[in-house]
Amino acid sequence: MPENSITEVTRRDIVAHLRASEISWAGRLSQPEFLARLFDLDKLPSNDDRFSTARGDISIHTVSFHDWEPDWIFTDNRFAILWVSDNEFLRFLCEMLHPIVRPDPKDSRGLAAALNRVLSADGWELFEESELSGRPVFGAHRTGQRAVIFTEPTGWEKVDRQIQEVRLRLHEASAEEQFQAVGLLCREVMISLAQAVHDPARHMPVDGVPPSPTDAARMLEAYFVAELGGEGNEEARTHAKAALKLASALQHRRTADYRHAALSAEAAASIVNLVAIISGRRPSPGA
């Protein structure tokens, strides 16, 4: 795993700034709502024996009773924010600035500027990557570069978490088994996406045989046929089917290298974006 370039000193300086400024890292969301955008809280353990998962103990202690310190997240070993990879740490910071979390552009830009003053010591910068309803969406890159860490979420929480995990795994992979793992995770992205959008009553399979709950290829094929019907959508339909075919082929490779893993990730991301556009989850700027 690559050594982090954002040092613990810088990370603790950022935490100190949030504490001193009394800035809520969750913004206008509850803390469980914020964390659910980044983590699967139902798969993380609880630190309270009354609950089986992290969602339960976080909700009771931060929503029902408010008996945890506001900055508990930075010392909780389940999340390890101070020690995660650079990408994961930057993802956390950018999520703090997201319009859903912090809707006032003045607030998000002011916080981004303060964070950048600290991050600059390690050669990183948060920048306005795009817009959502006229409000800035932030990404991260090394100073002077445009290497985007991640893109605008779709709103399907599980899909967003998984596609970001694909990017992180691809960035950190160096062995054949790790490249294979990227392909397997891409398959999970496709299954989650298909389960989120497939409507059996509307999206009838081409062969008339109902797909299984994990048959992402056939569910998405039926989705594209139904949602991109007609002569006017022929090119889009062809592109969607080609991307789906590429993603399915690469995910089942028994041997893999960076090229295969990167192509698989690109195909998966392309399908996610296509479905997000078709379903209306990729609004035009200023919408």
C-alpha cells in the first residue's frame, strides 16, 4: 500500500481547526446520515452491546441523546479517519463540503479555503470540480494538477460507496490478486446498480425469463432496452450494451493486471453514469 503523503500532523491540524471553529463535520445532516454516504454502517460493529451494528450505537448516542463529543469520529477505530489512505481522507473532507451536507456556497468555500491552507503543506488542494444546483462540488488533486479523486455521487448510497471503493482499490493495487479483486468489486457495483433500478414490471427480459436477483447483466440489459427504446436512442442503446458486455467480460478474468482492472473500473463507472443520466440522477449544471 502506498505511503500516505498527507501526514498525521496535517490531519490533526485539520481536526484542531474544526474543533476550534466549532464546525460540524456532518453539516446539516445527522451524523449517521453523513457517515452512511461514505460507509456501510450496517456492516460495521457496534461499540454499544445494545446494538448489533454501528448504525445503532451512532444513532442512539448522536441523535437520541447527544452524549458523545462532537469530534468522536476522529478517535473511533472503526473509521480511523486519521490513518486511512490519502484518498479516503480527502473523500471525507470533500463530503463535508458537498451541497447536501453544507448547502451555503459561502460556508463550503470558506471551509475549503481553511482546509487548503493546512493541506498545502503536503501538496494537496481541494478544488471546485463541478456544480450541483448552482452550488460547488469539491474534488481533490495534488497542487498544480487535475487528478480528480472522485466524481459526483449518484444518490444510490451503496453504488456510490462501491464505485469509490473500486477507485481506491485500483489506485492501491499492485499484485494480480488485487487487480482481480477490483474486477470482483466491479461485479458488485453492477449488482447493486441493477437492484436499484430494475423494475420487473417495466423492464422485461429479452428472452422472457426473469433474471435472478444477482444477474446484473440481464437486469441492466432489460433496463436499457426499455428505457432507451425507439430509433432515436439506437446509438445510446448500442453504447450501453457494449459497455455492459465489456464490464461483464472483464469481471470474470481469472488473470488480471492493471490494464484489465482499469478497463473493468472504467466500464463499471460508464454504466453507472449512463443509468444515472437515464434515470435523471445526473442533472444539468444549475438544475
